[in-house]
Amino acid sequence: MPKYSFTAERLADSLAPGEVTSASGTLNASSPQAAKDAVERSLRSRGYEPTSSITITQK
């Protein structure tokens, strides 16, 4: 399975309204879209809502 890196800028923290953060990392996924979907799911499960695009690049 290919490895992807991601960068998510401007994540709104739903547990602390008004707070904005960013995240980056790597993951294995079957496609860039699958990687993006997994990142979005993971961020939302942790209380973050993406307010701008998430960049996915294959490593």
C-alpha cells in the first residue's frame, strides 16, 4: 500500500471554540482520496473540523 503525507492547515477545535491549529503526518492508504478521507475522519473524531483544504502527497 502506498505511503502518503498530509498537511491540514486551519483546523477549528470544536472543544475549544475560537482555537485554530494545524496537523501533519504520514499514513498508508490505497489512494490519495482514501488517504484524505481517513485524515478527515481521524481529525473529526478528535474534535477538529478542517476549515481549509487538506494536502495529500505520495511519498
